[in-house]
Amino acid sequence: MKLTKENMPETMYRASRCCRALGNPTAYLILRLLDTRRMTPSEMSQALHVSLPTISVTLRHLRNLDLVRYETRGITKEYWVKDAKVLTVLSTLEALVGTMREKRA
């Protein structure tokens, strides 16, 4: 059977959706911020100098992909990375890009 977009296994499809999300610089930076501690959307907005609506939309996408989780505390939500493997993926990508840049120089 020929592999096409229409018959792509679900795991591959979900992985491609994660790659799409990681291509969003705001999503990438949010995941990096959450590497160190739990944060509220307001804290992320301040740290990244990005509007709160942009943070909220991006967090919704990351939640839909099951990359982040949250807990409600009063009227705020604290977010964290669901599985540290995604942070390993980010580090691996950064190492790959670093290697690619070195080879060009």
C-alpha cells in the first residue's frame, strides 16, 4: 500500500500536527517557558511581550494537541508541559540547526 495523506496512520498525522504547532514561534517559546516552571497566560504574555489573546489562542492549540495541561486556581489557569519528551524534541531540533549552521560556515 502506498502511503498518502489520505491513508496516513494516526500517529504520523498527529506528529505532523505537532510539527506544525512547533513551527509557530509563539508556541515554541511558550513550550520553552514552561520548561522551567508552571505559568499563567498573563505571566507568559509579560515574559514574551506578546498579547494575552495571542497567548490564549496558542495555548488552546497546544492543549488540543495534548502538549500542555492546565490547572485552574481561582480565576487563573497555570499551564505546564504535559510530557517532557516534547522538550527533548525541541533540544534535538536546536542541536540539528546548530550543526547545520556550523557546516555552512
